[in-house]
Amino acid sequence: MSSTKKLPIIATNIRKHRTEKGISQDKLSKLANVSFNTITKIEAGDTPNPTIDTVKKIAEALEMNIDSLMKE
């Protein structure tokens, strides 16, 4: 089995913006008021289509708009 699965763009963007801001997954989960497990699953690509409510909370925690997390 190949370990090079292509991550959904939202997973890539959340990880990119989170690390640029120096925020851990744990800290993001607290800032966004979503579970740590949710953050890790989204970033790992295990939840390729998170709910709009979750995406909105993450975007607000990262101080960005939802569109920025969805764009390639």
C-alpha cells in the first residue's frame, strides 16, 4: 500500500497556515473549540469533508476566511 496519498486541499491549507502561525494542533483545537481528534483527522486527510461549522471555527481561530482554506 502506498503511503503517498494526496491530501485534500483543506488539510494542506490548515496545516500550512497553522504552522506558519506557530500554532500546535492542540492549541488550534482549543482556539477553534473543536476536538484535538477532529484537527488531527482533518490534517491527516481522514476527514476530507469537514462540516462547514468546523471549517468556520478553524478559519476564525487562524484569523482567516473560509475561502482561503478551500482554495488551491
